[in-house]
Amino acid sequence: MSKAKKQLDTVDKLAAIVFAPQQNGADYYKRVVEIIDFIDSYFCINICPEDAGEMTLNELKAKLQPKIEFYSKFFATDKVGVFEMAAEAN
């Protein structure tokens, strides 16, 4: 349950940034900076401890691609937070 709560908190935080009211013309650009800061901290906490701020977007995607390929072999079971490898991936 706490994992689901954390995910909801993450979604809520990002939604708060994206849907924040705009007071002036600069707010759109401020939101982009806030989203970049959010991604930087999320990447550092959840993906790898490197400073994502020093990486290009292509470098970030390159870090994620092997994880995407590996974890794509696992599918959710009926138990929350439990995944199993697909039979053809074994």
C-alpha cells in the first residue's frame, strides 16, 4: 500500500506542476523548469545516483533503455507489486 501511496504522491506532484495556474507569460517557462527539476530529482532517487542535471536528454534515455528492455520481460501478477517473468523470456 505504501508503494501505491508513493506513486500517487509522485503523480500528484507532477500534476500540481503541470496544472498550476498561470499568472503571467513567464509561468509557462517556469513550469518547464519545475518539470526538469522534478525529473532530475526523480531520476536521482529512483533510477541512478548520478547527477542527471549534467546529462543530455539523449544520455538520460540511453541510461533508461537497458532497464526498459530488461524490465519489459516482467508482468504484474494478481499480487500488488509482484512481477513475474514472461514464459517466453526465460
